[in-house]
Amino acid sequence: MIQSMTGFGKTVLQLPNKKISIEIKSLNSKSLDLNTRMPSLYREKELHIRKRIANELIRGKIDFS
């Protein structure tokens, strides 16, 4: 597990029919505060994504979009 420090990451995946952009931002914090934003098309995957992030990070204010 990783303790989150202040950071930012972004990647873009270009597929034949769509472009997917992923951003994650973190700020140092005493507890885990995870916020996600994604198009409604991918909402069914939100719980799975939240669990994967929470399994890797111990604490921090995390914004995932």
C-alpha cells in the first residue's frame, strides 16, 4: 500500500472509435478521501475502480476522472 503525497498523473488512450482520458490527482491528507467523476457510460465500472484505488492507497485526497 502507498501513502498518497501531492501528485498528478494523466494518460490518453486513443482507440479506433473513441478517446479515453484518465486523470488522477492527490493531496496529502490524514485519511482516504476518494472522489470519482466519469461519464455515465462507465458508471457500472465505478465501484470496481474505487476498490482498486482504495486497495493501493492508504490515505490522501484523491480525485479520479
